[in-house]
Amino acid sequence: MATAVSKGEPLPYERLADLPLTEMAYKESLRLNPPAPGVSRCVMRDTEFAGYKLPAGSRVNINSLFTHHMPEVWPEPQKFDPLRFTDEASCGRHKFAFVPFGGAHMCLGLHFAYMQAKCFAYHFLSTTEVSVAPRYKPDWKLWPTPRPRDGLRVRLTALA
């Protein structure tokens, strides 16, 4: 059993593996509101997809916002459910069903972003209580990058 990190102490790299639920929650957040809701790609060689001929040099767009909300891939797609990212839940899913950072050519900083998100979540949530007004639902502007239309009205309270 790992020991707790003292208040204000940095989260050691070795402890990041102790936060699997934090990573799953981060991934589910990225599924609901991908940072790149769409990406453009260039077809490298003549190919066919879904009956359409795509000659080399054609431009295609990948809409991760649409892909991440397909009910045939993601049951109850509007529901926040981090357990979608357990090993068991992920094993039968197509490898490109979850593409928050661009599909086959993922962002080079992907794993660094996961590390940062875990460290931030650990320290923020261990020092701060976050609350919203009853029945508050943020309205999101999802294009070109996601952001709350109303500034995301939350109350932050320091924990003793």
C-alpha cells in the first residue's frame, strides 16, 4: 500500500500509476469534449472507404466530436462514465473510437498531458472543494475548441 503524499508536496512520478480512476475520468472528459473536435488529414495513397474512392492527395476530416458520441460505440454517450476506460471495457472497442488528439497520428504530448492532468487533479482536488449551483448544467461551445459559454460558474473553497 502506497503512503499518502504530504500536503503541498509534489506528487512523485512513481505514484502516477496509483491514480487509474483519475486517468479514466480525464479520458472520459476528453471523450465528451475532445480538445480537437475535428482534424484534417491527407490521403497518402489511393484507397476506398465505405464505398467511396479516395485518391491520393485528397483531404479528409475526422470528426472526433461525432465519433465520441456514437451510441453504437458509446452506450449512453451523453453520460459521464469514466469506467468506459477500464481495460475490460476498452478491449473490444475499435482503436480509433477514442481519438481526442487526432487519430492514428496522436499528439506527441499525449502521455505528458495525462501525467499533467493526474498531478493537477490530485493536488487540486486534495486542497479544494468544487461545487456548482443545484441543477446547473454548463452550456458548451464545442468548436473550434471546447469552452463553456458562461465561463463555467463553479464555487471553489479551500479545504482545511
